[in-house]
Amino acid sequence: MSDQSSKKQKTSSCSVVLGSSWGDEGKGKLVDFLLEAKKMDVCARFNGGNNAGHSIEFDGKTFHVHLLPSGVLTPSCVNVLGNGMVIHLPSLFAELASLLEGGVDAEKSVRVSLRAQIVFDFHKIVDGAREAALGDKQLGTTKRGIGPSYADKAARRGLRIAEFVDARDGVFESKFRDLVAIVRAEHPAAFADYDADAELATLLTLRERVRAMACDTSLLVNAAIADGQSVLLEGANAVLLDIDHGTYPFVTSSSPSVAGAALGVGIPPRAIGDVIGVVKAYTTRVGAGPFPTELAWREAGTPGEHLQRVGHEYGTTTGRPRRCGWLDLNLVAYAHRLNGFTSINVTKLDVLSGLASLQLGVAYMLDGARLPFGSLPASLDDLARCEVVYESFDGWTDDISQCTARADLPPAAERYLARIEELLGLPAPWIGVGAGRTQTLVDERYK
């Protein structure tokens, strides 16, 4: 039998992990867990830039990654930054340096797509200027230059890693200066203190290290799939921040969806098997925009304050306090409709311990009519006018962070989980009861 025929008979395991609402659901922890439990060979980021962040507990230490895939903590894993990403190179190497300080040498495991776009410092300047110009109607961006970089990509004038590593003398430098001149002309006031020469000099010190990482990552990932290796695609942000299907304009500039995963690493959609939706046991949001189940969280002793305080709800990237509310299962059902989840991971269930009662948002009412489950008004004005239909549940006081099996959970917690599974029609094989890698309750069928 030929090598080609042998490869065709191999079966691949290509899975996607997606956030089911507005981000910060705990995707990084699940990815880290699956990488270790299932011995994944490749972990690939497919969208966004360092506007997203994961906090991962590993060997008693907390690591924060913003650009790098969570697989950097798994020694045998190849870590891919896909073509759908926008990459600020100094930030990438700062992350690698931070990991090295924590005892993790990950640089040799990283591969960067030649087709990925570059985020420059002047993109951050433009991001801040545009946000300031909106006054009290700001979108709440991270001001990391993500939107302006994607805008340059759409305008077909952005620069990619391929241009940066071009071996011909002066090619990248010339294109960089041309782009600076265009953007400076569009935003002259904002560029008063910008030094293009200084940024260019910094970038050129990184060129050889980037060359060692740069490759056709689509070829790499497709070859891994064809060879029967295990591949995990890791989304940044979340479905409700999708540029098309999210709560526009309070969204990101890419597609954190299963469709975006295929495009963002350059594989056929049919190559993807499991699509895992990560669902926090309550809902949070950073930045502006409608939030139907939002609770007041500034007053001590209220459920919203409990969620914010016990859940340590501060943005990994921005440090901003996250807005907190009851779990909006209608939003999760909407995300499921768009992505076809095969299962869900319910995270941070332990944060609900100590609340006397819980509310679960199960539907929206608009102008007196109940909307179909899983529908989201395209108009933000309509979404803001929606009233939430809740179901009530008893809370529990038990500390569940030491539970090792779902059967160990208090009955009230099990009823809450079972109703989530019932309404979504999906199993929850993974239940998070703490921040540590081992604090995940796993259905035996999925081990």
C-alpha cells in the first residue's frame, strides 16, 4: 500500500473550542485541559490579536496569554498563529519572554502564518483616536489596534508576515513607510508624537526570530489532519462578538465562529469534527453594549457583586471590571444555532456557591411577544427593549471546588446543570469547579 493510500485511511481529530457569549468564558482552561488529556499534536489560534486573553493555571502558577495558543504549556504541542490573526510582534515576543521567566520555553514550538496581518503601533494610535472621537458613544475597544489592522486588511493595504520576512533588501521597509504615510495623512493630529523610524528599528530586531517561525501554516495544519494527528482550534473572543452575527457594532473585527475557524487556519470546514461551546455558569461582558441579564454589581451583598467578587471578574487584557449577570441561555442557544455545538463545557460553577437562589434566562419578550428560543434581534434598540423570561432555582452553600465527579455535586447544582443541558439539547461533559487544571469534572465517556 502506498504512503498516500495509507494516509487516506487515517482518521483525524480536529476540534474547535468557542466562547458562547461575549468572551471570558474560560476557553483557555478547557483548551489546556484537552491538550493534556487528549495529547493534542497541534493547537491553532485562528482569529483576533492581543485584544483577547486567557488565564491558565499550570503547576501552581498562573500564566496569561493574549496572542499565543494555550498549547504553549504543553511541551509536545505545535502552536500555530493562523492567517486569520492580526499580530503585534513586540507583544508576541514579550509573551514568550514572560513564559520563559515562568519556566516555560515555548518559542521553538510556535509557527506563524505567512498570511497573518501585522499590527503596528500606529494602529493602536488610530484605534485610540477613533474611540475618543465617539465621545459618550464609545464601543469599548481594547485600543490594541485590532480594528484598524483588520480595516487595513479589508482595504487591501495592510502588511503581512510574508512581507516582513522578505529577504530582499528594503522591500518591507518601503512598504511600511508607504503605509505610514497613508495612515498619517488620514489622522494627522493623532500622529504628532509617532516615530516611524523608532518602530521600524524595533521591528527589524525581531525579523530573524520571526523568520524562524514563519511558514505556510495552512499546509502544516492540513498535513497534520491528513496524517491523523489531533488538532485543536482555539477561538479568541466569542460568538456574540462576531463581526456579522454579534451585537454589532459592539463586536470585534473578526469571526470567532466555527466558520471563522476554518477560514482562519486555512482548512476545509468538513475537516472539523467536535465543536465545543464554552458556557460560563453566569454571563459577563466587558465594554459597552446591551446586556439583557445584567445585574447591579457595585452594592455589597447583591448577587451581581457576589459574581464579580468571587469570580474575580476583571479582563485579562484590559484589567477592566466585567459586567456580570445571570446566565442568558437564549444567547447560548443563538450561538449554538450558528455553530452547531456538539457539546458544552460549563465553567465557574463554583462561583455560584453561596447564593441563596439563582435565575436562568430562558427567553426574550419583545413588545409583549415571546421570541423563539435562540433568536437575537439584529437591532440593538430592540435588544435593549427585550425583557428576559427567567426560571428560578435554589442555590447551594457547599464548597464544590473539591468535587472530583459530577455525582459529588449538591442536588441543587445538578438540577441547574441538567436544565441547561435539557434546554440546549446538548451534553456538558466538562464542568469547571475551580481555576486549576484538575478542577474539571469529566464525564467518563469523554475521558
